[in-house]
Amino acid sequence: MIRSLLFGCTLILLLGSGTTQAEVEKITIKIPPVSLAQWYKPANKRQVWLHTMFRLRREMQAVNEYARQKDAIGTKKWGQRLAKSYRTIPEMVPEWKKEVRLDWAGILETAAVEGDFKQVLHAYDKLDASCNLCHQDFQALAATLYRSPDFSTEQVAFNGETIHYDKFMELLTQTVNRLKIATEDQHPQAAERSLTQLKNQLQALEPGCANCHRDERPKERILGANTQEILRHLEESIQNNQPKQTGRFLGEAAVAICARCHGVHRTLSDLKQFLMPAQF
């Protein structure tokens, strides 16, 4: 099935040879408002939008539980907090002014103060529905666009040069392929040179990982002791002229290094660039 994506008023049709209009499936994707970006990193280091959502979720839970328990003090406290937090949504993202239900936020607050638990729960359901509708349309895309790493400006220092991240990934791929080709064609010296190049390139990646990963665990998982052991076995198999073993350890290295990282970062990075090519 061939699909099309609708961004606002722009319709992109992906038509293959011989495809009829009836065979095209249309999908509407709503891109989050541009103003949302100001509340995420790097524009906002405190990640204010995320913390607002976390606070709202906590307040929603407290109101629901206290109202069901008919706890007047708890319902009033958390009902007032919830209404205050909910009102900040259109202030932060004006484009969503019509999406929020400020009327029901006011009703919930008044009912919470008056101890009208039935009305509180009714208003809670209305606010919960508005949250779910917004999350259904925007949550996954907002996470993709604003919570995944942006490699578009990333640079790698290697051999006295500063290389763009995409270009450096191409060089890495070429090195791995060159190693595989040299091994298969029985050129052990060329394979050893390629392995040395690969090790140097992997080492050059480490500083870039540290830009996001503040602890050693992610680096250890990708480039740590397990990977170094695989590379050691790979080097031994090349030196002993064992093409089958070399292919095996090269495959293990690809899984331990490339696949683990790409499975998360490349998928989201590619999707981000596809959705918003002008910005990323």
C-alpha cells in the first residue's frame, strides 16, 4: 500500500509506476505548532513543557483520587493546582487556545472549592478527554521532533579535520565495507589497515556521544569492554587469515556498535528530517 502524508495544506503523493489513485492511502499528520519548540531543549534548557505535562498528570491523578474518596481538603488543594497549571497551556502555545477547555477547568476549580465531588469528576472527565485528544494528535510527533537528538549540526574531529556527522557516518560505512572486501579477497594487510582506521574512527565518535550522555553507561554499552573484546577477536582472525571468523566478528561488531545506536538514534533522526526538512 502506497501512502501519502498531509502536512497542513501540503499534500505529498508518493506514486509508484502504474499506481492508480484508488491504491493510494492518505494519512493526515498534524505537525505540532512551531511555538512549542521554545519550551524544549536547546531553546529551553529546563524543558518547561515536559515538566508542565508531568505536573498536570500528577495533579489530574490527585484530583481524581481525592474526589472519589470524597476528601474535601485534598480535592480543593489539587483542584486549584490543576486549574492553574491547565490555564498555562494556551499561554505557552497560543495556537492551542481553541484546543483546551478553560471552561471546564474553571468548573472543576469551583466544584473543588465547594466540595461538589460529582461535578469535580465530571469536569475531570472533560479535561482528561481534551488531554487525550491532543496527545493522540501530537504526542508522538512532539517527542520525535523535540526529544530526540539533532545530528544536523554535529561535527566530528578526525585526523586534523572537522567532518559533518553524516559525512563521517559514510566514512565509517566505507571502512567497514573495505575491511569485509579485503578479508574476502584475501588481502590481510589491507584488512588490518581498515581495522586500525575503524578503531580510530570509533574513538573519534566518543566526544559526540558525551554531548547528550552524561554518564559512562551508554558509551560502555556501545564502545565498552564487550565491543573491545569483539574487536580484539576480529584483529586476531585477520592476523590468522580466517575469513569466516573475521566475517563472524565483524557482524558481531556491527550489532554491538552500529545496530544498537542506529536502532534508536538513526530511526528518530531520519524521521525528524523527513517530517520537518526545513528545520532539521
